[in-house]
Amino acid sequence: MPVRIRAIRVTVTAVAVIVAVLLVSWWWREQRVNPTTDDAFVQADIVGVAAQVSGPIIRTLVIDNQSVREGDLLFEIDPRPFELAVAEARANRDLAAQDVEAYAAGVEVARATVATQQAALLYATQYLERIRPLVERQFMTRDALDDAVTKEREARAAVDAALRAMQVAEATYGQAGESNSRYRLAEAMLGEAELELSYTRVFAPVDGYVTNLNLPTGTYVNEGVQLFAIVDAGSFWFSARFKETFLDRVRPGQKATITLNSYPQESFPGVVQGVGWGIFQPDGSTVELLPEVDPVVYWVRLAQRFPVRIEFLERDPSRPLRVGANGWVTIHTSGVDVRSPFGPALAPAGAASERLRLEEQ
């Protein structure tokens, strides 16, 4: 009897070991062919909303967690100081236009003076040439010749002075009309003032969801300081961290099945957009711009986890996505040639999504 019991125990143990080995083998193969991870969460582009001018809020038109469309008015800043700045800039523009007209008139006066002085020089030159032979024949005195020479020199100097004055007037005037630099400067300052006035009305930059909003009327906001965020409704993706030992089969364009803790009975179809090319190492061997993935156990050397970005192929309005929501994902790698170090050619995520849709049809 004891021998029989011992044989049964050995048989049961052997069967259990074989089953365990088969289960481990099956799990290992499943992880290789269809790697799964629960170290995953929903992500989206977060757009920070900031005012481009400083001032007190006079009206807030949205509430926290509200959905908005691109171009919706979010809040308004007191526009009165900026309206005054626009009025001042417009007045300066008008004054610049008047100055341009005055400079243009100055140029015309300078040109007329040059013409007058040139005519006087011509007369003085001609008079000198007429009396020179008369003096030589002693029909006129030497003093008359000296006086004519002096007048001719004075007329020539007057022409030179008039020409220099005309050059100064033309340089001061610059280009004509609205091409004048003074006018263009005043016009640019007016445009800047009008632009700052437009910044008193802050609009939604994307379609999305307002989050972390606390902006009551009267709040003074500073230029460039982010006040709240908008979650871009069209940018949701699933970020999954896979062990590097399971990445040799993962390629862009592969199908994936996403399940969220928020909706455990449902799943979302997805497609692999790409695998991260690096992670941050606290030992200083990499830069902080890379994503940081914390190890699970610090005192054991584990396989590194790399982020895999997965796009949602379909979205259900009745099951909204939220940034940071946890879940798990399975990537279906069947049919991938593991001998190829690169797999299928990289393609834009949108193209991969469209290709998968066509295949399903």
C-alpha cells in the first residue's frame, strides 16, 4: 500500500511539473507573440493657456471640466488701457503722416531754392563773360570786373549751399507717402497696439476639455503665466511600458487591444505608433529630456522598460478617455519576421491606422 501511495504521489508530482512547465512555456510564448503589460496609461497633449498681456479679468466664459471648441472665447482682460494705447498710436500715425507731408513740402522748397540759385549763378557767369573783354578794352573799370567775379563766386557758393540743403531735405523726407520710414514706424506701432488689444480676449487654441480652472472675475493675470490647461481632444494615445526582452517583435503598424480600468468589460482597438528610442538614466549617462521610467525593484537588476506609443483607432463618446487612466494592452505581433532588425518600414501613424482599417474591411 505505501508503495502504491508513493507511486501516486510521484505521478501527481510529475504531472504537476509537466503542467507547470507547459503553462510557463505557453505563457512565455504568449508574451513573445502577444506581449502584454499593465504598466500603461492614457496620455494626451496638454495645452497650457496663458494671457499674452497683463491685466485684471473682467469676464470668464468657461467653467472647469467644460468642453470647448477651437476659437471659443475663454476669458477677457480689461481692454481699456490697451484701447487708449491704440488711440495714442493712431494719433501718432496721423502726426507722422502730417510730418511726411511737411517734409515733402520742405523738399519742394529746397528744390525751388536750388533752381533760383542756379539761375542767379547763370546770370552772374554770363555777366562776367560780357564785361571781361570790355575791361580789357578799358571801356569799363577794373573795379567792375572784380565786383562781377565776386558776385559769380557768391552765386556759385549759394548754389552749393542750396544743393546741400536740398540733399538734407530729401534725406529727412525719405520715401514718399506710406512708404516713408517714419510713417511705417508709426503704422507698425499702431499694429502692435491693436495686436495687444486683441490679446485681451483669450480663445481656445484647440478642441478639448478645460481642466484645473480657477479664474474668478477680478483676478490679475500676468503675461506668459499659464493659468489652466486644455486637454487636446484629438490627441489621446496609450503609453505602455514594455520590458526590453519583449520588444524585438514590436513594430509600428501592429494591431493592439487596449483595456482600461475605467471600462474593464470593454476594449479599444489600437495600433502601434512607435517604440521609444531611449529612457532617462539617473546615473547621468543620458539627458533628462528622455522619458523617465522608474524600476520596479531597486536592488535587483531588471530588464529596462521602454515606452511604446499606441494610437486609439476608435473612440466611443460614451466612454470618454481621461489623461492618466490606467489599463493594460496586448500587442499582436503574429506574422512579424523577428530576423529583421527593423521590421516594416516606418510609416506615419495616420497611414498605419488607415491601412489597418482597409484590411479589416
